[in-house]
Amino acid sequence: MFTVTFPWIEAKEEGIREWEVHDKEEFSELPDFHTKTILAVDDNTNNLKVLKHLLRRTKAQVETEPDGFAAVEACKRRKYDLILLDHMMPGRDGLETLRQIRR
């Protein structure tokens, strides 16, 4: 098990174009994950936009899916280095999605 901590950010205007970082700690030595692929799954498109913005500096390729059904299909097509799942999604929640992906 591991923990990932992201700085708290807030959109200054609708559309998430400008960002205000509330955790002023500077991450000057982020690892370079340009060869890694991350799948982020969330039914909230704003959460996916924020997550992609936060992961931008890692240089990882970030793919997104809007629900557990699409995530399972994406995992049939390709192998991901990391999958970030929303726990409470309608239809197929994160835990059931994880079970399906592991099968």
C-alpha cells in the first residue's frame, strides 16, 4: 500500500483555466514517468481535468474514462502502469471495477 498526496488546487474561473495552488510546497524533483501510462476513472469530468493537470509535470501519459464499464474495456485493450479509480461511481463503483479488471 502507498499514499499519494496532491496539493489542493482550486479553479479561479469556470473551465479550469487558471489555477491557484493552496499548498505552496515546491516539488522541484518530480520523477520523470514519460514511459508510464495512467488510467484515471471518474464520473466527474472536473475531477478528471484536475487530476490530469496535477499529473502533467510527471510527464506520464494520462488516459481517462467516465465510468467503470469503460475502464474495464480500456484495460482489455492495454496494460496500465497505474489505475486511479473513483470509489463511488454510478453503475459500477470503483471496487467492482477493480474486481472486473483483475479478472
